[in-house]
Amino acid sequence: MILAGTFASLMLGGNSLFVSMGFALSFGIFVAAFVMSMFFTPALTALVGHAAWWPGHGDETPEEHDARVGEAQKELA
């Protein structure tokens, strides 16, 4: 937000180039910050699954670990 506000201050310059450049930069940073953090990152994390939390939080039980490792070993064989 601070970076978007900083570039938005270019719109106060009075020069048409500064106004358009300030708007484009601040809008792009604003959209990237909110769209990426609200939609893209959670969607990517959901697609990747438990591997997104590598090296892990230690939240899986030993049975879940054995099942996951066993499946991976079967795929390699």
C-alpha cells in the first residue's frame, strides 16, 4: 500500500506523463498486492497441497506419514 501510494503521488505532478505513469504504476501494484494475496497464493497452496508447507509443520500423524511415504515409494517402483 505504501509503494502504491508513493507512485500515486506522481499523479500530483501536473505533467500528463507523470499522471498516467503514476496511475498505471499505483493501480498495477494495488491489483498485484490484493489479487495475489487473496486469490493466487491460496489457490496455488491448495493445488500443491501438503508439499507447500515443506519441510512441514509436524502436523501429520505417524500413520499419515507412513501412508504418504509408502505411496511415494510405490510410485517410484
